[in-house]
Amino acid sequence: MLSSQQALSPQLVVVCVAMVIAAALVYWLTALGSPWTVPWAAVRAAMQLAAVAGVLAAALARLWSSILVLAVMFVVAGLTAARRSQASRGSPLLSVSLALGMVAVLPLLLFSGVVPLTGVAVVPIVAIVLGNTMTAVAVAARLALDVLQLRAGEVEAALSLGMSERDSRMEIIGQTAANALLPNLDSTRTVGLVTLPGAFVGVLLSTGSAAQAAAVQILVLIALLLCQTCGVAATIELIARGMITRQR
């Protein structure tokens, strides 16, 4: 189990620097791109995590400040999903999809007592669920808008047969919802067999209890299934109703 002293040891710094240099060499030797890509990404990540660690150390001490941190995370998640969707109109409504997903999950987690109402417990769990739901919502929106552009003729044909605009679009984009949910479904199906997700590893390293780590991880995975399902369903519905669109 890693202690805080071991986590900040010179050995860790040396290993990380060696891996960054190796990745940069691969970039250079195989012409993948600028050899400075990985070093810059590593430096940026280290600076961001150092700043976040400093903020969280103070914020997690109180519940109100933890809620403020989560509010900022939600705003950033909404903006990121809107940008990734490449929608020309209505992209801010993806925050509504995120909110619906979180509302479906958070009361169950918090009011049941499964997740203690403390910053150190609430922030990590909510951040994991929010981050993964953001990705699913953004992917669902982008795929749906791509499909509507590529198969616009089929939508027009459905309209000519008397179907409503909502049903015509839904007929085309319904499958994209399943595609957006597939990564987390695969992670849930193969957890412990192919991968050991972050929540499991984090709890295992901090407590040494495999049973506790497994309990936390299954809670996170099931919460993700519900949150992403609600968020993606809302996203597809908003696009089907023409509230989120992309110019042809």
C-alpha cells in the first residue's frame, strides 16, 4: 500500500520522467507528431493536479465548500459536453441532460446513507459519475447529429409518410444512444476480469481491503449505468425534438 511519503518519493519522479522521455522518443522516431506533445501534456497534468490538490485539501474539510467544488465541476462538464457535441444551436441544453442523470442518482446515494455526507466521500464519487456521464452525453449528441446529417433523406422520407418530426428523427438516431452507452456497459461486464477501475484501485491502496474496494466500485458502476442512461436518453430526446441541432 502506498503511503503519502512513497507517493511523493524521488523514485516516482524518476520513473515518471523516464516514461515521458520514452514516449517522446517514440513520437520522434515514428513521426507521430511533435516530440514535445507528451512532455507538455505531462507538465500540464502535473500542474493541474497540484493546483486541484491544493484546492481540494481546503475544500473537502467542509461540506459547503465541497458542494461549491462540485458546482464548478458541473458547469465545466456542461460546457465541455456542449463543445464536444459540435451542435450549432441548443448545445447548452446538454447541461439539462447531465442534471437529469445526476438527479436520478444523487438522492439514492446520499439520502440512503450509502455515501456519507462528507466532502471527502461525496466529491470523489460524484466527480467520477459526472465525468463519465459528460463523456456519454457528448458522444451521444455528436453521433446523433452526425447521423442526422448523413441520413437527412431518410428523415424527409419518414416525414412524407406522415410521421411526426420527432418520430422521424428518433427512427434514425435511436441506435446512437446504445453506442454512446456501450463503453460503460463493457466496463461493467468485464470489471475484475479485464480491468480494475480507478475507484477499486484507489480504495484498495488506501485501505488494503479488497472487499471494501469491490463494494465501492460496484456502487460507482451501477450509479454510472443509471446516470448515463438517463442523461443519454434525455439528450436523444432533445435532438429528436429539434431543440439541439447542427447546421447542414
